[in-house]
Amino acid sequence: MRVNTFGKVMVAGAAVAAIAFSGSPASADPTPATDYRTLAGAGSDTTQDVMNGLAETIRVNGTKAIASWDARGTAQIKTKPTNCQFTRPNGSGAGRQALRAAKGEDLGGTHGGPGKYLGSDVVGCVDFARSSAYSSTTPATSGSLTYIPFGVDAVALAINSNSDLPRNNSFARVQRVYKCFDKNISGLPVQPLIPQSGSGTRQFWLQQMEITEQEISLGDLPCLTVPGIPNPQEHDGTVLQGHNDWVVPFAAGQFLAQGNNATIQSATGVVVDDRRGPALLTGMNLPGQTVQQPVVSGVLNANFPLNRDVYNVVPTADITNPLITQMFVGDTSLVCSQTVTVGGTPRNVVQLFGFGQRTATADLFHQKCGSTDLKSNS
């Protein structure tokens, strides 16, 4: 059984001067879309909102430096003033692929050759990728990409709040449902859902359930490939509407941000779509342990069994770039320490959007904000 645990959520991190937001609401992509900034990123749905918040509040020499393009939106995006128009990456895996192609890599398949992403030339078009998952189950300390953690997330099983399904489950029970061993929980029918292909949450959840994409594609897990049952966009609880038997993984960070969208918009100008619908996050326990809830008193629970670091991924060769360092590297980096004022009090932006932050490194999968030890080639 592969289960992560994590340490204490940081209550208050090192912070740069708080920036009070003023101006019109900012939602999704940079506004206007022709507001080309120095660092362009794309990828994860999970972290798109918090990165939007950081992009809108961080200033370098008085100027916004980050352009973070959402996972959802128009079919195409244009990230730089010259060329750089290509298919919008939807999900962590897609964002990392676009980043690799932007550095000239040949992704193979139907992408079209070196520097191509889904047929478009993207060399120089992407500077970082949002990722809510690491590319492998085995961590590495060398590779062409560096995964820089900036937040801690918890992923829970969401049910329809109108359902009679249990509000708490053991990890083993959830795993049996997703391995298609059990079609019922406590005598009630249950239909497991997984997010869309390319989603970092999908990758993380399958890793925790000890399921492979190959098993799914070969039809070895028929409960996950039922005709007419969707693979929904991650963190969209509206899919549960009218389906009391459906269950789906949901990130607590996203759940909190969606429920806190009014405060977030007031403080940062970022519009977070509330897609929770009837979704209710359920508790979980490991063998011999008490049940933990993913959210306690409105804050992500640092003791929830299924957790993950969330990352901004940059080319390892760019780590020494002064702007990359200033933005992402170390716990005093702008991404880790940025604050805004909420009710007269400075709030860390990452935490405002529902995520936690680590104050110490336990291992490569549980790192202090801004660490640069975890690497990969994909």
C-alpha cells in the first residue's frame, strides 16, 4: 500500500510586503490575453487558481512577471508576442510535455518532431509547468526538469452530499472500490470515477490506489471504463449532480479555494469558479489509525492520509536564472512568501487558496517550499 503522510502546515511563512489588490477582477488567463509577461506557464487544473493569485499579486520591479494559463478555456493560447500559439495544455502531464517541447525536446508520437507540441512549434513559449503530481513513483535527484514544491494538498474521496454513502471510509475500502473488487459500500451501490486523461490528480490517485493506466486501457478494471460514465474534469463536483452512487477524487486545496472564492476575489482579484456542486469530501483512515478529515475548521488537515506536494516545474538548466530563482527557489522566494491583506491582516497567498506549506523537508516527496532536490526527465 502506497500512502503519503505529511508534516505540519506552516501558519505563517517568510513574507514580502503585502500587496493590496486594486482594479478589475482577473480570471483565468492573463488579462488582456496580449499581456505577455516574462515567465509563461501552463498545466495543472489543481494549482491554476493559486498560480493566478500569485501572478496577479507578485511584482518584480513594479511589473507582473508571471503569466499562468489555465487548464480550461479556449482551445488555443498564445503565450509570447511572436508565434507561440498552440493547443492549451490541460493537466499536469500536458503542461510538462509543453515545457519539454519548449526546450526543443522531441516528444515523439503525433506531436510532430523536436520542439513541437501537438503539431505546433513551441520552442521558447513555455517557461514553467504547473504540476500536481511527480512523473514517477520513484523519486530522483537528477534530470532535465526540476520539480519545485510550493504547497501541500490532500486528495479525498468526494460523494454527493445527498447520498447515503458513508462519510468516512478506510483506505482499504476505497482501494477495493477503485480496483473493482467491490461494487457496493455498506450495501449501497457505488460507481468510481477518475479525472480526465493527463490530470495530475488522476495520476496521483491511481498511484495511491496502485492502479496503472495500462490496466485501464486493457479493460482489466471494467468499473472504470463503463460506457456513458465520464472521466470528468478534475475538481468538478457538479458531475455528481443527480448521481448518489458516483464517487470521485477531489483536491482539498481546490475545494477550499472554491468555497472561499469571495474572499479570494476581494484580496487578489482572481475569480475562482465554484464547481463543488453537491460534492462532499469524506474522511479516511489507515489501518490502526483514527479517521482523519481532509479539512478541519476550514483549513487543510496536515494529517490526512493521502497527500502530495504540488509543484512548479522548471528546466534544471534554468535554475540559476536570476528571475527563476527569485520567483521559485527557496522558502523566501516570491511564490513561497507572497502575502496579501485580508481584513487588515497579511495572508500567505498559497494558504489563502487552500493549500498548506511545509517548513521542513522529510524526504523527496515531502519537501520544504522552494526546494530544488526533486528532478526527472519528464
